Amino acid sequence: GNKNINAKLVLLGDVGAGKSSLVLRFVKGQFVEFQESTIGAAFFSQTLAVNDATVKFEIWDTAGQERYHSLAPMYYRGAAAAIIVYDISNQASFERAKKWVQELQAQGNPNMVMALAGNKADLLDARKVTAEEAQVYAQEYGLFFIETSAKTATNVNEIFYEIAKRLPRV
Ligand code: GDP
Ligand code: MG
């Protein structure tokens, strides 16, 4: 039969990588050029139907600033899934994403489904991080990798869909 799954999902990554924009695109189908920075964290929920299940994502969109770092475990603890976001036009954001992956693999739920999102894929002329290097990294650390654009909506539903497919069916 069809299963109902509630899944806590956390977005982590550098300030400005596009975490809030990905959530806004997924939950409301919108994009804004001047997205306000997140203070602390924001909560959203969205339901997605996959083949054998209906997944209700309970989404925590975190701020990303260093000064909020100590709060992050509150959001990723007990999370079934995480999306670690970087900006393909910003090398430092990719390095920051790797730090988050390390922290999650050390402290997070060992069964957590982790996705790496190379966001702002529409900014091809400004690209600093190749898809190949991110894919190699993701493969090594056991993450699902995809490039996204909150602006054009490319692969935004897809990343949540891929996570939904990978969640344990209990
Ligand atoms: P956050 O700090 O990670 O939550 O990042 P925001 O969602 O606030 O986005 C930071 C800035 O990048 C905003 O000005 C967004 O409009 C912009 N932005 C977010 N996603 C994209 C994208 O996919 N493409 C482009 N070109 N800009 C984006
Ligand atoms: Mg934000």
C-alpha cells in the first residue's frame, strides 16, 4: 500500500548559496532576486508524492552564518535528510559545503540521506566549481549530487524527489 512518511530535512551551506531560494522555489514556486538573509532558521513543510509513498518534508532552512553555527545541531539532529548547498560561482562556498558534510558524517544521524546541491547553475559564465569535481567529491563521501537553479527552477523538484526515493521505508 501507499505509505505516509514524515521526514525532517535540513538545509545547510554558506550564506548566499541559495538555501532559502531553493526552499521558496520548492514550496511556493517563486524566486526573488533580493532574498532576505535568514535569521536563525525558518521552517516550511511540503508534501511530495513518489511511487510508493507520500512524503511530508518538514524543512529547516538554516542561516549559514558562523555566529549561528552552534545552533546547527538542533536542526540536523534527528533529521532524515540534509541538502548541503553551495554556489557553483563561489569556490569558498564549495569548501564550506565540504565542512558541513564532515560535520554531518561525524555528528549526524548515520542513516541520513544527504544531497549536495551545486546551486546557481544558471550562472554558467561565472562558474568556479566544475560539476566533475563536485561529482567526484560526492561519490567519495556517499552523497547524491545534482546542480540546481532556484532562479530557473532547474532540478529543484528533482532534488527533493531523489531524496524522497532514498528515504528508508519503515
Ligand atoms: P541563502 O543565504 O543560502 O539562504 O541564500 P539566498 O536564498 O538568500 O540567496 C542569496 C542570493 O542568491 C539572493 O540574492 C538570491 O536571489 C540569489 N540566488 C539564489 N539562488 C539562485 C540561483 O539559482 N541563481 C541565481 N542567479 N541567483 C540565485
Ligand atoms: Mg537563507
